[in-house]
Amino acid sequence: MTKNLEISLLLDFYGDMLTEKQREVIECYYNEDLSLSEIADNQGITRQGVRDSIKRAEFQLLDMEERLGLARRFREVRKGLEQIHAAAQRIKEFNQHSIYSNELERDANLILEVTKKLCE
């Protein structure tokens, strides 16, 4: 069974919407990197039961993302913030090598500070 690493991100957004058992099993598989056999031993179920639970949970997570798009939107916003941060850095550098403006420097620093916090 190959791992879809997107599932780890979707777990952050939608994991609480899974059943407790599904969430435990899929977190063990994706976040703790346990094998199906290890999870089966820990959960007291069969290896096939673990696989079925993971497949159902993956389907539900992907379906929720298709319907709600929270992870996609998160990536888009993060990319936009990174672009704004880079633009502010270029403005700051240009300001330092051109006719210097205290106001422009202050605004660029504010943008850099805010976008850095939001991207962490």
C-alpha cells in the first residue's frame, strides 16, 4: 500500500471529522509511520481491518477536501503571503539603493514582519 502524503495535511484539517478509531489508525500509519501489522497488533484488529479503515478514512478525507477545499485554500493563502513577503523584501532593498523614504522603509518592514509571522 503506497502512502499519499497529502493525507497527512488533510488529517490536520479534517481529522476531527473521522471516527476516533479511523483517526487513531490513520495517524499511526501516516504520522507515526507504523506498518499495518504494527497497527493491527496495537489496535487488536486484523491487518486487513487496518487497511480497510485506512482506505475508508483516506476516502473521507479526500472527499471532504474536494467539497470544502480548506487545505487547497490554505496553500493558496500561504503562497500569496510568501509572494507578498518577497515583494516587500524587494521594495525594501530598492528603497535602500534609491531615494530613501522612511515611510516606505517602515511599510516594507511592517509587511515583512506580518507575513513572516503568518507563514510560520
